[in-house]
Amino acid sequence: MLSDSPIFPGRESAQPGPALIQKLGWPPEAWKAAKPLAGPSSSCQEWFTLHKHPAGEGQVFLVAQAARGANAATATRAAYGEIARVLQDQGLTMVHERLFGSLSVQPEVMASRAEALNARGIDADGPLTYIQGQPPWGEGLAGVIIRAVSCRHPQDKVWTISDQGKAVGRGWRQGDATFLLVQNLQGLAAKGESDNARAHQTQRMIQRANRLLKAHGASYRDVARTWFYLDDILAWYPEFNRARSGVYRELGLMPLNGGAPPRLPASTGIRGEVSTGAACALDLLAVVAPSESQPLVRQLSSPAQPEALTYGSAFSRGALIRQPDVSLIQVSGTAAIDEQGRSLYPGDVRAQIDCTFDKIAALIGQEGATLADIAAACVFVKRPEDVRAYQERAAARGLTNLPAVIMVADVCREELLFEIDAEVAFNPSAPGF
């Protein structure tokens, strides 16, 4: 059973044999030494570990970590069976759903997901994003991250955002605030058009997002958080930055005549292919407050890193979203970058991991949160063998059960071996703050 504690822990997963380990290029001794992020025993030991992190009243983050070497279809069916039970038992609706795994297993993962949700009477046709987040052991499912909400009060509601006949997001109202989560937007040229240059896809994707937001009473200026997934990121990240900045300038988000810019969203920019072959995909969260005099969202700067805009990347280090019963911090993708924007510790993954944890701790610590308040995270390692280093350094900080999906992906700079993005949920009015 899933308790009300933040973690629904699984047991140590079944491990593949030495032949498979060697085939994947992960030394057997490293595999044996690397313990999964798991706690006390549960009945799902061979397939997944599910973390549940409440975020105030009627809001939950669910993170399912696939067990090492688990069959993708079986792990998906088992994980979504438990996810569906939680959603149904607590009257929750998914408002952001991301799946990370190999594109080669996407069809069977999607079929197993639908089977598990339909078995509980939950519509499986809702919006979602499937990104090639390669699991460290090779092919398969890495994990799932879900944000879900319930309507506890008469004025609360959840609705589906559609575009061209397809569900592309959710809107929900809690108290006086409206939230719009639009996902898996892409910028491929329309049928009959041939201009699919990466920069033009980026521009069309962001412009499409702005049109959707306007159709729901918001605009891109209300965006608190973006997640950009780029194919072959190292080949065109500077080009992506120029394209994004150009559209942001048109939308009034960039500095004018040297003045301070309006709020830039927190953001992740990471390698992640999609099945359509699009150059990039976008998820975003917009928050519409009832009054500009009482903003719900505040851009965060880091005391340990420069504004990313100083080196050409148009995003903020984080965004604080205050609700009556919880504060949420959207932590941008963070890596070992110093106060001058330089990459640190080339070739030393352990030092990069420690530095990244320090940077995130400094960012969220300004608001009274700690690393233990992370409700959901993505951990990106450039090399699969570095998962062991990540687990060691996380355990050294008491983060053995960090609710994170771990995947292999290039970061935005060749020399960077590690990155984390996160969503943090905490209550600054609780005892101890």
C-alpha cells in the first residue's frame, strides 16, 4: 500500500546478468556496487519504486523510478497500476505527465500505460510528453514524473487544453490563481511546407505556445517555467539560444535599452529526442494571478551563479510560486557553472555533482527550503557509469531516496557531465521555518 509519507519505497531490484552488463558497457563491479535509491521493502521490487510527495492541500507529485533492467512494458504496467490507484483513491487528476525512456520501447510503454489506466477507469488519452531519456542500463523505461491536483473547493476545477483536436495540456484553478500546463509542443512545418530548420522550429514552437496561452486568457509573459528538450543539443545549442532570445524579444521578455528584463521563466534545456523527429519539444507552466499587486510568481537569482542571460541563455535560475498552503520552487536545469559562467571541474564527475548540489541548495535556501524538500527531479548523467558517483554523492547528503528519474543525456556543454532540474515543495510557515 502507498502510505501518506513522501516515499513509497521498493526493494532492491532484480539485476541483469554479467553478459548484459558487459554489453551495455557498464562494468559488473560497478553495477554490483551501485545500490538503487530504495528504502524498505514493497511488493513492487522487481519493476519500480514510486515516490509520493504531497504539495499542500490537493496537490501531489508522483515519481516512478523503473528498476534496473526491468522489462519496459511490465514496469510501466506495474507502475501505472499503482499510480492509477493513487489518483482514483485521492480524487486526483494528472496535470503534467512526463515519461522518460528509449524511443524504441515507446509503443509498448504507451500500450501498457493505457491498459493500466483504463483498468481503473481513467482516461488514457490525456496530454503527456514522452522523451528519449535513456536509462543507464541501455534500452527501456527510465521513469515517470507526474503532477496531479484535486478539486477540494467549489471554485476549483481542472480542464483539458486542446489544439488541432489533440489534448496538449491542462488548466486548473486553485483559489484565486489559474495554472496552465501546456506540453509536448513542437514546431515542425505544417503539411506542404518544407522549412524545418531547427531555429525556425524553435520559433514556431514558442509562438504556438503563446497563441495557446492567449486562447486561455494568459500570455507567454505569465510563464513561470519551461522545459526544452533538444535533439543533439551539442550540435546547435547556441543556435537554439539565439532563436529563443529572438522570439522572447518579440514577446517583450528581453531587456530594452539596457534596462532590467521582465520575469524570465525558470527553464531546463537538455538533450531529449521525440518520436516525431522534431528538433525540439516544449513543456511550460504559466500562472495567472488575480492581481499584479500580489504576484504569485517571483523570479529567483542565485547567489552562487550569474544570470544565465549574461552568457546568452534567456532563463532565470528558478521561480518561486507561492500558494496559500505551499510554496513551490521551480529549479532550472543546474550544473557545475561558477559565478562568472565558467564550467567547473572538467573530467571530475564527483566534483561536478557536489558543486551542482551546492548551487541548488544555495538557490532554494534563500527561501527557506532544503534539498530534502525536492518533490520531483530529473538527474542527467552524460555517461552511464557515472550513476554510481551520483548515488554515492547523493547518499553523502542524506538524499538516498531523492525522488528523481535518472537518465543518460548530453548537457548543454561538452565538458559538463551532470545536471539536475527539480520541483521543490515546502511550507515556510511550518514549524522550523
